[in-house]
Amino acid sequence: MLSRTADHLFWMARYTERAENTARMLDVNVQTSMLPQSAEEDAEGWRAMLGISELQAAFDRKHQSLQAREVIDFMVRDPDNPTSIVACLTQARENARAVRGTLTTEVWEIQNQTWLDMQKRLNSDLLETDPSKFFEWVKFRSHLSRGVTVGTMLRDEAVHFIRLGTFLERADNTARILDVKFHGGAAEATSGEGMSQRDFYYWGALLRSVSGFEIYRKVYRDVITPARIAELLMLRGDMPRSLLACMDEVVENLREVRNDVSADTERYAGRLHAELRFAKIDDILADGLHDTLTRFLSDIYQLGNRVSRDFLVPLAA
């Protein structure tokens, strides 16, 4: 497959997944902002989300104060924010349009219709009156895109590059969603003892944001605790959005598209996979969850660069 074609497929998938995960992260904050708390605590939650997304400086250049409505607008429809939902879904459509001949008609139509429907929703007052409903729509369209891709495309290199992009992006964003709680050196509670009612509802909202609330109840059948949530979202291979599950897919799809220069990248991905596969949550918590997630995000960034170097159009230096 031509590297440019692979590049468009890879980034189509990454941008679609990034839009979904931005919606998930915003929805956590919208839900938790409804809990009893001071204005300072509410602002800190939004500031943490911007910080972990590495967007605090870009936001500050455009806004004098940190208000929930301004953060949502910045993360959803600001054209100057390259990771906003609008920017991501636009880029996903543009990458799909560039390789329409490689995609099935159904896959292209999902991408195109998502972009058209997005314009209608943003021209209404939905984002202001019911932001969670808008975020659910973004998630639904991403689910639809993945389902149609798996259900209609030949299982060739095109699908492997799409899935490689999807799961690299998902790993990055799952780590960011989990790390929002610990951003800025916040205390890391490891058990349910002494957990406030606000913390309980926060963790419940976080689980729902990654479609993990029902899975948590099925796996642990007990009270929600931060340590178990971290284990579920990092080390459980049977949890679809966990870091380990994402790396399972990354390693498998890298193997399917390997070439003469990709052995070192496969080894790099294999090391990250092994670290998660054989890790224990107690050791991770002892080392510091925030520090562990920060290292993982750095490693995933490097892995993405290696994939671009070996298979795609190299990223600009």
C-alpha cells in the first residue's frame, strides 16, 4: 500500500477516535460540574482537563477567564483549536475523501454524513441547552464509523492501518481521561475508605464516560474505588477501552502490516505491551499513577512517531 494512502486511513481513524474521546472527556466534566462544589473546585476541574490535553496556553491566549461555557466552545467548535471536535471530524472527512476509492461506499457516507449533521447541530442551541446530548451524538457517530468499517471492508492492509490509528489514539485518550483526576499532583486515594460522596459520583461519571460502569459492576461486584478503576482502565485486557486492550490491538495490527524497516517499532510496541500485561496495580499506585500515566503518554507519542516514520508520510519535525 502507498504510504500516502496508509497515512490518510490512519489519520481518518485517529481523528474520528479523537473527536469521540474529546466528547467523553468533556462529558465527565459536565457531569461532575453538577455536583455540589465551590466555583474554585469547578474551575480546577476544567483547568485540569485543559492541562492534560496540553491546551491550557492556547485557551489562555483567547480567553481572559476560565468558564465552563468557554471551555466547551473552545473544545467543540473553535476552528483555531486543531483538536476541537469540529476540527477532528472535518479532518476525518477530508482524509476519507482523499482515499474514497479505498473505502467502501458505506464507510465514506458515514464520514460525510457525520460532518453534515455536525453543522446542523452546531447551528442549533443543542450545545448550550444539553451538551451531554451533543457528546452522546459524537460518540454514537464514532461507534457507527467503526462498526461499518469492520462490517463492510475487506480485512486487508487498509483495515489494519485504520485499526492501528484507532487504538493508538484510544490508548492516548484513555490515559488522559484517567489522569485528569490526578493532574496537578492531586492526592491518590486507593480505596473506598474515606472517599467523599463527591468522589464517589466523580468516579461513577468517569466510568460512564468510558462505557465502563456496567463492566465495573460485573467484574468487581463491589463499591467503586479508584484503585479498581485504575486497574480496569489500565490492566484488564477484556475491558475494550483499557490501555492493555488497546496495546493488544496495536501489536496485532503492527504485525499484519510489518515491512523491512519496522522491526524496531514492533519491539518498542511489544515492550509497552509487556509492561502493561505483567504489571500489578499495587506497584503502579506505589510508583504514582500520575507519573505512570505521564510516562505512558510519552511512550505512545513516540510509538506514533515511529509508525509514521516506518509506514506513513513522516510528521514534520
